[in-house]
Amino acid sequence: ALRMRPFAGPSVWLEFTPLSKLTSSVNLGQGAPGWASPPFVKKALVKACQDDSYCQYARSAGAPVLVEQIARQYAPKVLPSTMKSRKIDPATEIVVTVGASQAISLACTALLQEGDEAILIEPAFDMYTAAVQMAGATPVYIPFRSRSNGAIATANDLCVDLEDLENAVTEKTRMFVLNTPHNPLGKVFSRDELIEIADVLDRKAPSCIVMSDEVYEHLVFEGEHVPFASVSENAFDRTLSIYSFGKTFSSTGTKIGWVVGPHNLIRDLQIAQQFVVFCTNHMGQAAAAEALELSQAPYDNFSTYFDWICDVYRKKRDFLVEVIRAAGLEPIVPQGAFYICARVPDGHPLKEKTGVPEKVQELVKEGKLQIDPGTVDRSDYNISRRLVVQKGVTTIPISAFVKPELVGESALSKDFIRFAFCHPDHVLKEASRRLR
Ligand code: PMP
Ligand code: GLN
């Protein structure tokens, strides 16, 4: 269909994952943990598969065992302090989805229509633009800005300019997309920043919905994760908070996600879900419920599994930041999630040549690889391609997270590549060896 033309790509994932495999490269590209789910999650999955009650369809908006668990665990997180006595209704204020990916798509399908505008902060996870456009609405972009206008040393140096946000609001604004902790930048929005954003929306866009993607909620290395919904009653009333079982439990293959929000917004997602997938896989939902319950228990000398996994990732971040520096690149040290964006400075050997490397051109000619023709002249794409063919390390070019028309305009869309550190130490060490 004509509508799909802008997405024909292929997307960055469909180039770099196959390219990584074809070249036996160390894959620090697509963000999937390089290890198995923890034993208590695997056990829960096996148990659910052996339980006859989960062999057939689940309730459309989510299996009761799971939505009840989510309601219990998320009420204290997403409700503002002034709404303490309120609960999250498992039946009407949650919808379980096929990963957070389908939550994003469902929210846009259910709540956007032709003529609506959705404000995104770029660089933005590539799925948002596609989901907004596939729903017939128009994405409007505001950039992350550097607080000091100087070099960006940590993700905390990046912020949303409230004037940019105010100026982006029109009478058509229907959605604001927030992502904290942020993919790809690793920025974690502070409570104060979120309150300021909420104030702008209250003043300028009272009927705007916030789609708050918080799939990396447990991976915060400095500061704390604050759900946007929790900053005020108005914020709660306008927000859909999105979470992912895959990201939380190193189980991306299970593809379970959930959306929490007020009934008047969730209602439309529940209506739509009946006609999209009807329901999400039942065994995975039962396992997710059990895993959420067990996650609260002490784990390997930490008070919960989440504290443990966060510590694991923090050490990997610190290691890879040094590897990136030693390779002559300039990392933006992330405060959360599991990616590091790094700038390739002028004069770096990776910039000596331009254009698509010959090896990649050959693979395309042989029909083994597809690349998006729109990216052949982008310097970050060609730096990432060169890193694969010359050094055997796969990364993701940041302009994949920027609208094509804006590439080059935003400082962050030039010569930045993203490394994922969700990998075992021996893999990160091998990447280090290759990058040296
Ligand atoms: N949002 C963000 C910011 C992500 O990085 C991802 C990872 N794919 C998703 C959503 C999708 O999560 P899931 O794997 O649960 O579909
Ligand atoms: N969120 C992951 C990443 O950013 C996976 C991407 C995807 O599944 N499309 O690498």
C-alpha cells in the first residue's frame, strides 16, 4: 500500500543485524541481552507451558493473574502522592500487549487520527515515528539540546527546551511522546524536568495525551526513575505508561508488554486490542505474573532482582565507556538504559573514507544484504558500516532515530553511533580488543 512506502527501508535493524551475522561481527547493535533470562524466569515460563490452563486464548486485555499483579506493583509507582488512596483497576486500567512495541502501536492506533499531531523529542526510538504515521497522524519534532551548548559529556547534559515544546504545540497536538530512561541517549528525566514539562502541557495543551515509554525503568545508574504519570494528578490523567517484560527480565523473545493508565484512555486501547491481536500469548503472561512476584525477593546478595540487574549493567556501562574512549571516540555517558552514544570526532581513522564500504556494496550486489538507499550518503551509517567490515564490531547509527529531513540539522544526528552494553563481559572484552 502507498502508506507503507515511507517505511520500505529496510529499517536500521534489518540492515545491521544481518550484516553483523554475515561478517561474524561482535554485535553491539540491536539491544537484546546477550544472555538468557534468569533461572526464576525460565522456570516460570516452563511451568506456565506445562499448565493446561494457559494453552488457549487469554482474556483480551490481559490474563487476570498478570493484570492483577501489574495493578498491585504499579499503583504505588504511577499514582501521584496525592492519589495514594486510589488504586489501579486491573480490569479497566491495564492492557497487556505483544511487547512494548505493540503497546506503542496500539496507543497510536487507538488514540490518534488523521490530522492529529504527536510531538517527539529527537533522536527518538524509530518505532514512534512509524506508529504515529501509520495511525494517519503527523509527528512534530523538537530536539534534545545541550544544557551548556558545549560538548555533551553525560546524558544529563541534554535537556528539553521548554520553549521548543511550547512552540511545537498547536491546536492539533494530541500526543506527546516521552521516553525515560532514554533509548538511544541514556538520559533519565529528573522529577523537576518532568514537572516542568507537565506544567507546559497543562498550560498549552490541556487535552494532550502523554505516551511515556518507560521500558528501561529498572536500569537507572544515577538518580531515580520517575514515571511521568506520578508527577501530578493531571499528569496521571493524561498518561499511558508503557513497560516491557522482555527488557525487565532479559527475555525479549517472550514479547510481553503492558500499558497502565486511566480508564478513559485505556478503554480505547482495550477496544482496539480485540481486533488487532485479540490477546497476547497466555503462557508468557502467566510467567510474567510469576516473575513480577518473584522479582521482589532477595537475589544474589541484592535486596531484589531489579537491584541486582541494575548493578550488573552499571559495571558494563563503566567498562564500555572506557573502551569507547580508548578507541578515540567521545561517549555520552548514559544515566540509564543499556546504550552508549558516542561521537566520532573529525580526524578519526573511521572518518578517513566516505561512502558505503566495498564489502557492504558486494553483499548488496550478491543479494545477501539490503540497505536503505536513503542512507548511502549518511556519514554515521557509513561509519557504522566501516566499523563492522574493518573492525568486526556492530553499532547502530543515530540518524536512524532522526527524521530523514532533519538529519544533519540536529547536532546529535551527525557522526554519532550507538553501542549496546547488554552483553556478557567476554563479548565486551572482545569488542574492546577489536576496537583498540
Ligand atoms: N521502547 C523502547 C525505548 C525500546 O528500546 C524497545 C526495545 N525494543 C521497545 C520499546 C520495545 O520493547 P519490546 O521488546 O517489549 O517490544
Ligand atoms: N529496542 C531495541 C533497540 O533499540 C530493539 C529494537 C527493535 O526491536 N526494533 O536496539
